[in-house]
Amino acid sequence: IMAGAVAGAAAVALVATWTTTVVDAHKAKISPFTYNKEIFPLLRDKCGRCHTDGGPAPMSLMTYNTDGGAVAWAESIREMLLSGTMPPWYADPTGPAVRNNHALTARELDTIITWAIGGTPHGDLTVKIPPVPARTGWSLGKPDVELPMPAAYTVPDNVMQASTEVEIPTNLTEVKWVKAVDLLPGTVSMVRRAYIRVDGGPLLALWEPGDDVTPAPSGAAFKLMPGARLKVKIDYKKSWMDEQKSVSDKSTVGLYFTEEPLAGKAVETVTIDGPAGSDGLEPRSFGGAMPKAGRVFAVTPMLDDPYATVEINAVAASGRKVPLLKLRNARPEWPRRYWLVDPIELPANTKIEVTAVPSDPDT
């Protein structure tokens, strides 16, 4: 079994910031949707993993409050939704189905935008909105092994964004099979992503705040040898509330073990590197090949620029194309591993083609 990792040039970590909006108290309430009835459930289900008190996002949308809740951010919500910046989920629904879809449906998008531009009505004030607690702890329960960073990393008071890469010994004395990997941030508000890989081996996990930890399917697992060491790269971005503060983090990696898989179930990765980005809006194409037969169940695009579309296809010897993943309006600051709902069997030497169309900055 292979988890395909399709890569372009080195990713650039840029995180969009939202600016607060002054609420016009005299704006006409013309929206048929209210926060209490329609908007809160949508924001809770689609945004509540990050945009809650104590969460990784710098603002909570889980209350209506004019002094910092959803209504204070209504204009920014509208802009972010219309631009496709939020929620950061780029899998095109016309491509192969992927798991853990974070996207808003067209109806949900229309509902929130209509509320944002239609006076942001509060709704029935007798309705009590339940609190939405921040996600804490391990998403899959206590892991088999917890591996903390060897030392805390501090982002100075005059720095907003930073990255660190640390090496963590697993101290394993026998072969272990890993079905899932998680990260427990030491400072939730500042950890933006983590790349967790075996030193000299595969990328075990690409962690993003709010994402579900996805175990390898059908009994597949990564093989960890005795004495294996992990390399963990963590990207940090302080929120505006911590802009002038020195903030430290000591995150912990969690490993979930499973039984030795059946023959042919060991996870491997295939990396296909693309050329460095260039100026212009011409489509960029590159490719590679599967070195041996396998079953592709995940694809990890690492983008260097924003792209209007990214299409990744397997090409059979007959010339028939088998879609692996399709992205639209994809941005480099939110990389992720996309898990296919239906893994795809490919024979050895199958060609992998990647075509990426850059976004037009003027549109």
C-alpha cells in the first residue's frame, strides 16, 4: 500500500489575518436567517474546531457579541468566504471523493453570506446558545507512546512567525507498526502546523489545527524500526493578542500502534517533485511514476504558490487517465494530506501526472 505524496517546490507559509469590522448598529435587518437559529449551528459545525475561546484561531465565532463575537467579524466572514480563503479546504467536489470534508455547501455558504450582508440579525433572545469548548487532549484517546519536544521553543516578542525543526528519539527496542500520529500543541494559539516524519523515511503526518487524525485504512501501517528517530518541523504564528509577547511552546507527538499488517500492507510514500515556480499564468506540468504496484489512499500536495486548479492523475499504459485528486483555489499556507474515500489500485510503473494552473492575482 502506498500513500502518494505529490510535491511542487518548497511551500511558503503565509497565514491570512482577519481585520475587525465596525458594526453599523443602524443596518437594516433584512436577512431571513438569524444567528441563533441558522448561523450558530453552521459556524459551530464548520468553524468551531478553531474559532472558539481557547482555540487556535485568534477570534471566537461561537457567540453573537458585538464586542468580539461573530457579528463583530461579519464583514470579514463574508470576505473570507467569497474569496475562498476560509474554510481552508480545497478538494474539488468534481474530483475523487476525500474524507473529512471541511467545505461549506453552496446552501450553507449562501446562508452565512446572506446573514452577513443582511443586517446580521440576532434572533430569538430567549434561545440560550450552548458554549462550545475548545478541543483539548488527544483526538483518538491516549496514544501508545507520547514523545515531547526535547525543549521548549520560544518565539520572541518582536517576531510574529517562526519555525523550528527538532529531532525526537522514539527509544524503540523492537519493530513497531504505526496506524496514526497526532500532535498535542503546548500552546494552542500559536501552533499552525506540524510535519512529522521518520528521519530518513516517510512523512507520517501533516498536522493542522482542527483536522481529524486519520488512521491508515484497512489495517495498513507505517513501519518503525528499533532506534528510529522522528524529525518534527513546527510552524508558529502568534495571534494579534500576543503580538508584543514572548511565547513558548513544547508540543508532544503521539504514536498509535497496531498489529503487524498482512503482507503488502506496509505504507510507503512516493514523492514526485515539481519544478520551482515561475512568473506568469501558464499551466505547470510535471510527473513521475509508481516504482511498484500499490494502492494509493492519500495524496499530499505541497504548493509553492496559489493555484486556481491542481489536477493529479494516474496514467495507465493504455493512456487512460485515473483521477487521484483535484483541487481548486488552493493556497500554499494550508497544506494537508487528503485521504481518498476509495483507495485506487495502480500497477507498477504507472505514470503520475500533475497539472497546476496558477491563480490570477488580478481576479
